[in-house]
Amino acid sequence: MLEVDGIHTYYGLSHILFGVSLEVDAGQVACLLGRNGAGKTTTLKSILGIAPPRQGRVRFKGVDVTGEEPFVMVRRGIGYVPDDRRIFADLTVGENLEIAARREKGREYWDKKKVFELFPPLERLDHRRGGLLSGGEQKMLAIGRALMGNPEFLLLDEPTEGIAPVLVRAFGKTIVRLKEVGLTVLIAEQNVKFTLKLSDRGYIIDNGRICYQGTVKELVENEEVRRTCGI
Ligand SMILES: Nc1ncnc2c1ncn2[C@@H]1O[C@H](COP(=O)(O)OP(=O)(O)OP(=O)(O)O)[C@@H](O)[C@H]1O
Ligand SMILES: [Mg+2]
């Protein structure tokens, strides 16, 4: 469904990604693992067109979409949950969700009710302003908002960053549920154990280069990967 082929991405003169390639098949959960500054967020931004690659290609559902504007990518069916969440502080939870609603013919699974079923704690916060939510609640809202666009493919940037362990486990179940309803997901994470448990395929990025890749089984059985990632 998604093919990233040898992308090089820069911020100004800084060369950040060096020939990153990865593939995510329809219906799969893939993960991109790496430490701080490895290039995970930059890879997601390159896919979405926020930081368009200077070399290499991005293909989505067989179409070359390299460098397309983010709003075009969203229309094509890609949802994005940035690590800094960016919810509207002055809008209520319900308004944050409704404003992101997009019902495309044949892809209209998600509405506010479905999001509340997925994240029960959000339901009682329906009328609370976004800016007053806790970090974990904001993370749920950010994912819910991306789902309101009824994407086929979801890019998740560090869903577990800064949240309590009990919520991390809950998010694990959420992602499994998303896969069950047919979403394809790419998760960027530092939490290796959490992420490998729910992924089909993994990529490990270091210094802007993919250093290991494979099925989760292959990664877990690779001694070098185990040492590098501490699994
Ligand atoms: N807007 C920017 N301008 C210049 N350099 C940037 C910019 N954003 C990120 N970088 C640099 O690009 C490199 C990769 O950053 P990136 O955010 O992709 O890493 P990451 O793997 O997501 O890290 P983290 O786990 O901390 O989120 C880092 O060295 C970072 O300092
Ligand atoms: Mg990041």
C-alpha cells in the first residue's frame, strides 16, 4: 500500500534521511523504531509531504505521490497523528472531532460515536475544552481526530510518548482494534517492546538510515538487533 523508495530529505542544508526505503502492505501494522533524532518523524513528514524528499520516491496505492501537499495526501486516505498532537485548545473534545470529520463514499466508518467506543474516557469529556485535557487524553483525541477523516492508512508518531504504562497497554489494544477494522498503520516509536508486540513488520532507523528490517520474528531473533534495541 505504501512504498518509500530511497528517499533523501533535508532541512535546509542539513541532510537528515539517507536513502530510506520501507514498505507497508495493506492491512498490516509496520513500525519504525529508533532513538531520539534518528529520523523517525522526518520519515513520516517526508511521506506526508510536510518535509518533501529531495531524492527518491513515495508511492501510495501504486501512485507516485512524492512531494504532494499534505492536504492532498489526507484526501488520498492518509491520516496523521503528529507527536505534538496539535489539538485545538479552545474547541471542546466533540468539536475537535467534528471539525475533522470527512465522509468519503465507501469510507465512512468513523464518527464521534465510534471514536467514543474506541476511547471510552473521551465520551465524558465531550464538552471539555481540548486545552484542559491531560497528556494521555490529548493523545486519544489526536488519534480520534485522525480517524474522523476516515483514513485507509494511519501514520502514528510516538503514540506512547509520555503516557502512563496502563495507558500504553490500552493504546496497544487500540492499535490492534484499528487493524481489525481494516486500517493499515505505520507507527514511529522508541518503545521497542510495546511496538514490536503489535507489529507485523519492523524497520530500525539510525542516523537517517534503515539499519535493520524484517518481520517482527526476524528482528526479535536477530542477536544484533536485540543488543542494539535492548529487547
Ligand atoms: N525543522 C528542523 N530543522 C532542522 N533540523 C531538524 C528539524 N527537525 C528535525 N531536525 C533534525 O533532524 C534529525 C532527525 O529528527 P527527527 O525528528 O526525524 O528524529 P526522531 O527520530 O523523530 O526523534 P525523536 O524520537 O526525538 O522524536 C535530528 O538530528 C533533528 O535535530
Ligand atoms: Mg520524532
